[in-house]
Amino acid sequence: MKIILTKFKEYFISKLKLYEDERDYFLKTFYQKILQVLTGVNPNFLKDNLSYSKKNVLRGLHFQSIFPQGKLVRVVKGEVFDIVIDIRKDSKTFEKWFSTILNNINKNQLWTSKVFSHRFLATSEFADFEYKYNQYYYTNEQVSMKCNNTFFKINWPTNKLFLSQKDKNSLSLDLALNL
């Protein structure tokens, strides 16, 4: 595993080691001791989720207000344009965002700590997206924040964005952070 740092201290890309031979490949997707040594992160994962998204489905910009979740994410099949936004009001990078491409070819995964709001856009015909969480999901604690507006100036790879009704009705940054 190799760690690629980003402009956000608590958000990094991990490049996984691929073991290949004539049978195909083997990939270690999580090794707690290595992650802890390389980053200082000891996430104590509690649950895993897998989502399937069709092309141009935009998911998320969610966070939990009282029980924030850190997560390790990766694409099992397909490709996504993945972003996080720093939601710490006291941070030098408050309201800044970072994006990267995750797919089953580069096999990268991301750690995003609980101080970020997370979203991804499926850019392939479909994308299987895997999440490992260090906190349980609490329906009443989840906040959805608008991200497909001009405030963040995100250059989405497409103008055809398909959102859930919940994400269409999400809150502005100011409202979301003042709940």
C-alpha cells in the first residue's frame, strides 16, 4: 500500500498493491496495521456497504451531524468522479473541495475522515461502489448538502446529473452546517 496525500490532511488516496500472475490478480483491500503505520488512522470499521449506480447518478454530499462517519471507499467495478468538501468552519480549507477518479483499473481507494462531506458521480455505464464505515448510520443525523450549484464551482464531467429526491431537496451549505 502506498499513501498519496492531498491538500486535506484527513483525506488521502491509498494505492493498493496488486499481486498478478497467470491466473489474474489478488488485491489486499484493507490492512489495518499498515494503514495505521502509514497514516496514523485506526478506523475500527463497523460496517460495509455497496451501492450500484447507473451512469450520471450523483450520490451524496452527506454527513452526520452528531455521529460523524469516517469511511474508506473504492470502486469495485466501473468508474466514479469522487469529491469531498471540508466542512470544518475553523479550517484553513473550509469550503474547499478535492476530487479524484476512482475505478476498477487504478484500484485506488480513499480514506475520508468525519470532517468532510462526501459525494460521487458515476461516469461509467454503471459503478459498484464499496464503503467501509467507522460509525453506524443514524437516519435522523444525516444532513444532505447541495453541491451541484455554482457556489463550489465544481467542474462535473457531465451536465446530465441524476439525483435522488432527497438530494434534490438538500440544504445550502449555510443551512446544513447550522443544524
